[in-house]
Amino acid sequence: MTLGHFKARTRQSRFRLLRLAITISLPLFFIFRVILVVRHYSELDDSFITLAKAFVVGLFYDLSFLSYFLIPFVIYLWLIPEFIYRSIFNKILVHVVFLVCLNLLYLSMVSEWLFWDEFHTRFNFIALDYLVYTHEVFRNIIESYPLALLLSGIAAVSLLTYWLFKSQLSESLEDEDNFFIRSQYALIFLLFPALSYASIDQSLQEISDNRFVTEIAANGLYQFAAAFRNNEIDYLQFYAQGKDPDLSSDIKRLVSNSASPVLGTDLYQINRSVKAQQPERPLNVILLTVESLSANFFNRFGNRENITPYLDKLAKQSLLFTRFYATGTRTTRGLEALTLSVPPTPGQSIVKRPDNEKLFNLGRVFQLKGYDTVFLYGGLGYFDNMNAFFSGNGYRIIDETDFSKEDIHFKNAWGVSDGDLLDRTLKEADADYAQHKPFLFQIMTTSNHRPYTFPEGKIDKASGSGRSGAVKYTDYAIGQFIEQAKTKPWFQNTVFVIVADHCAGSARKAALPVENYHIPLLIYAPNLIQAAEIDTLSSQIDVAPTLLGLLNFNYDSQFYGKDILHMAKSEGRALISNYQKLGLFKEDKLVYLAPQQHVVSVDHSQRKPSPLSIEASLGMIEETMAYYQSANYRWTHRMSRYD
């Protein structure tokens, strides 16, 4: 059967229902790409030919998604007997299903636009997370967007589309087919998803170094399904690798020094004993991880909106690390790096993986020294598996469920306000002090998150007015917290560490935009730690050993990070990643590993980054592989356990 014959016959076949679905969907997908091109035209620096190729590749993704989506409808049209197909019941069913599918199509496009507006990317792991945590996400949507207006608009457009195609839909329900003819059509339609599965994957969209071009080429619904399928990525299958013995020697050298050499000889064994030169200082520690606190919110890093007035002042009284970077783009990545001091491995964070209990971690070091180690979160800690992770690694948990009604003065979709969370922290510190018990508190804030709502009357910006207002409120809450802490008897023996989980935005046209991983790190302890600016290149995996170094703790270590205050400038480096690309930034160069064994090297010494040859980056490529290949090996071989 030729394609022309097939099209002619399906005009008089029940299978033209599927042709109708394709006829409606493909132009909508095309229009969505055009909108993205218009919005980001100034950032699309590729040639017209590359952009045209993005649309062609996008068409393949569109057809691939539709071929999967239509499978149950193909089977239904194939197998349903003629007398049922022509019945009143089936005709009503088809009209209802057609209208429902139109609603879902327009709803998915609006959802993808809102997702793009916040993350500048098609559906990915984040969208998958949002589907899992429906309570927080649904409340967030209600509080952030005019939901009634959006749903009404979607319903109206769906009804209009239904009205335009109603006659064609009704005509198709009068067509007659015998089973033999239907079988031919069904096999042809089912051939497409089989071919798609065999020949199309996410690598097809990698047609440019410009990330916006690759996203334009993608199909959001296809990407969502791919994220679900690839929630964890097999490192050995998808990433370029070096020889294990060589990389094992490299990583031992990279994580150790003469004062704390690696003790074992086994492959990727990095255990070592850290011995301080001064007596231990058993100080309390409050490690405050602030949601989405980009460095560029600070006056020190060029911001002129005055949205962090207290933190700007505090930075001058603290150790301020000016070249400090997040390891990833999600809260769980930040918590992973700060708590475990390990490189990010591809796929989801260790915080969200099964079998993540009793890992060597920052809290473990303090627990062995008699500290009360507590994870405090303003929301529901089941979100992102945080409660399970921290409790499985020895922490006491306090989340929204532990707040009394009297303790909550304001809450939104993500939990209690930062002010309420930090007030509870003060109470916990008072209780531990009364029991003569030192403490490590790891706090995760929530207010700097859409819908950006907070208690009215605290700052000069309205609640819900946007990101800058939420940042300024969080700054205010931290200021109130520190000032109240100064009145407490435990303040003089407490170190405050303030750091971000990740930046407020990470999407740019580069695959790994280094500037969008730049976050602040402040360590504040007046009369204990002298204020200074530290410009050694470092990242979140270095917080734990740096903090323990300031306390002069002796401990057995499995950390990948190093004490920034004792690192030579030449040792400075930052590990940055998204869920697929694993990067090492060092000496104004970025090397990253990507699926399909891709290795990319970029020169950042000039204002505009430019590609570097692999030959010019061989040493750094091996170093990058040493970090990530060893981290994958240690995780899969369960080497990072303390029991």
C-alpha cells in the first residue's frame, strides 16, 4: 500500500480519527516553537540552517510522541466490532474523549509555557518531581497563577477547536471498514512507535552548543516521558570513561594532602584521618541553607536593588567566599553536597535515591562528638525525600508538622515563613543549651520560592510581588534571627554558616552556564573568626571540611571536598552539573561529560566563552573523569557507609 493510497483510504476509514488528532497537534507544537524563537531570538546565535534543523528534529519528536500517545486509540479502532463502533454509545464516547484530549493538549501547552517561564527549559526532572509532590505543587499553582482564568480559557479554546472539527469527527463515525483493512491500517500506525523506540532518543536534539536551540528542537511531552524513564542514568553505559587504576590514583591525590594522606590502597578508596594542629573548639553550628540565593542578589556582587541589606552588612563581618559555586540546580543537589561532600552523579540526587542511609556525612562527625544534629525545614519534609534522607543519616527532624498553630504566623504552599522557621530554631538552641548539649542545626528555608508570598508589613515590598520581594523578606528574617541570637547565652560559642542551595535561575544558552552557579558563602562568628574575603575557587562540597577545619576537629574523613582556608590557589576548582552534564570548572576552563560519551571543553577566560580542543584539555578531562567516575563507583559499590 503506497502512502498516497493509504491517505486516500483513511479519508473514508475510522482511522481518519487519528489523522485528525495529528492534524490538530502538529501545528500547535510548531506554533509553540515559533513563540520560543521569538522570545529568545537575541540569544539564538546559530545559523538559520541550524535553527531550521531544530524545527525538523522537533517534527520527529512530535511524531514520536504522538505515535506513543495514540497506541491505545489504534488498538481500540482496530479491534472494536463494527456494530459497537456505529452505536450511539460509541459516538458519544468518541466525542467526549476527543474533547477531553483537546483539553489535555491545551493544558499541557499552557503548563509547559509556565514551566518554561520559570526554568527556561522543556519538561524535565523538575517537572517529574512536581508531578510526584502534588500537594505542594497544586497549592503553589493556586497561589501563583489565576487558575480559574487559565482553566476557563483552556476550556473555551478546546470547545472552539471541537466545534471547528465536529463535522469531520461525526463523518468519521459513519465510515465502514472490514477487519482485514483495519488490520493493515493498525499495523502501519503501530509501526511508527516501534521505529521511534529504535531510532529516536534525547541525543537527537543535541544539534547545537546553544541550549535554547536544543530545547526548541525538543518536544516537552516527549521530554517528560524520557525524564520518567531515565530518572537514574547508568554512568558506565552513557559516559566517557578512563582507566580505573589511573583515575583512582588521581582522585586520591586530588582529595588528600600531606597532613591527611589516603589510608587505603583499594580502588577509589579515599578514607583518611584529619588531624588538627590546634586544640578542638566544640562550638555550636547553625548551617542555614537559603532557597535560591544567587550571589548576584548581593550588593558585593553588583546588585543595586538593595534587596539583601542585612546580608550585605553581615558579609563585611564574616568570612565571605567570593568565588563559590553550587554543584547543581536543585535543592536536593545542594543538600547532597553540603551534607555528604560528594560530586553530583547523573540522574537524581542521592537525597532522593533508595538505600541512602548511613552514608558518611557532616552530621556523623558531630554525632560522634556528642552533638545534637537536627535538620529543620519549614515545609513538609517528605518533599524531595528530605526527612527520610536526614533521619536515615542520624539527624533529628523538625518540619512543618512539628509546629503548633501558635508558632505559625504565616505559611504558603511550601511551608511556614522563614521568620517562623528561624524562631523555632532559636527555641531549639535554647533547649539544647539548657541541657548543656552542643548542636549542629542544618536549616532549609522556603520563602524565596514561587509564589513569593510572606508576612505583610515586614519589608517595603508587597507579598507576592515577585522574586526580589521574597529575597528581601528572607534577608529580613535572617537579620531578625541573628539579632535575636546575639541576646542568647549560646551566641558567643556559635558559628553561623549561610549558603544557598542553588541559584535563582540556571538556564542560559550554554549547557552549563558557570555564572548561574555562583552563590554566596558566609561564615559568621564574631570574636571567634576574623572577617575576610576568600577568593579561592570552591564549591558546596568544600563546606563540610572547611567548617570542621575552623573547629579544629580531628576526624576520619571520606569527603571529596577540602578545607578552602588551607587550599592553594592552584587547587581551586568547582564541580557544577545538571542532571545529565557533569562539569569541572578550573583556571577559567570548563570541562563537562555528557551522555553518549560526549566530552566538551570550553574556554571562559574571555567575556564570551569559546570551545577548546580536547587535546588542549587532556589533563583536566582526566581530572573531571576522576571525580565523577570515582563518585559513581563508590556509590554503586556502597563504599561511603559508616556501618
